[in-house]
Amino acid sequence: MARRAGSADLPLHGGRVPPWLGERMTRLGAVICQAIVHHYGRDELLRRLAHPFWFQSFGSVMGMDWHSSGITTSVLGALKRGLT
């Protein structure tokens, strides 16, 4: 298999996630994670969260812009609120 490499220029965004979006991300992220754990187990959820493309896609599904500089912090914050 050929190894591919590349780069992307992503803008740095300022500000915060709007409260309505943060609440939506918290609820939606928690339900998706619970479904993955229920059907595939905890290890599979952790494997998926560790995969950079899956994580970026997950953040987009939760409502973040795909190229947002705050996607990691926002997704993990939403999951922390939703899963505790």
C-alpha cells in the first residue's frame, strides 16, 4: 500500500461555542458514545476517538465546522459534560 502524506492550512478561530451549540453537542455526543459502547464496547469507542479522521468527523456530526481550530477542545468538553 502506498503511503500518503500531506498538509492542510486550517484557520485559527477565536471566541467560544455558542451555548445552544454546546448543549446540542453535549446531548448528541453522549448518545452517540453510549450507542457505540452498547453495541461495540468501551475499547471500540476509545479506538475511534483516537483515530484523527474519525474524531474530526465526529466533531462535525456534533455540529462543529469541519475546519474549526477548537474542535478538539469543544468535542472533549461536550463529552466530559455529557458522559459524567
